[in-house]
Amino acid sequence: MKKYKIVLGAAFLPLAVLVYWGWVTVRGGFSARDRPSAVEAFVARNARAMAVPSSDRNRKNPYAATPENLRAGLEHFADHCAVCHANNGSGDTLFGRNMYPKPPDLRGARSQ
């Protein structure tokens, strides 16, 4: 009988912790202005890492750093990315400030 109680307690404890964490999270509300929690940031970083195939992680850029290619890249970034990430990559834009999760600072080591 004692072994049964230990197993039941061991199964109940993680469930109780998860329910408490969910209650605290929901009670605090959700806002686009909040910073993601450490758990959310960890999951997002790992999901991004898993989304890139291992064969492509260490691949070299197939385009040479010519003035034409750099200009084309800057134009593409300005047209498609700068709205959220800003021209300097900081993520400090009207849209970026109100997104959840916030666009990462592309200048930071974690994004590079």
C-alpha cells in the first residue's frame, strides 16, 4: 500500500506544478508588451534550431559579397523585414514593439 501512495504522489506532483504554473500565467493575463518567459524563449530558440536541417546549418553563403548582391540584400530586407525588425535590425519599430513575441534583435549574438 505504501508503494502505491509513493507512485501516486510522484505522478500527482508534476501535474500539480503544471496546473499551478498555468493558473499563475493565465491569472497574470497576456499582453503583446510582455517579454516572453524563459521557458518560451528556450522553446522558441530550440524550435528555430530544429527547423534548420543539419545539412544546412554550416552551409556557406552561395552568393559572393559583391556590391550588387549586397545592394539586392539590403533592398530585400528593407522591403520585407524592416517593418518589424527596423533598418538596423534592432526590432524597435511601431509594429515590432507591439508584437508577441517581439522580433529578435538581429544584431545580437543569439540571432547571428
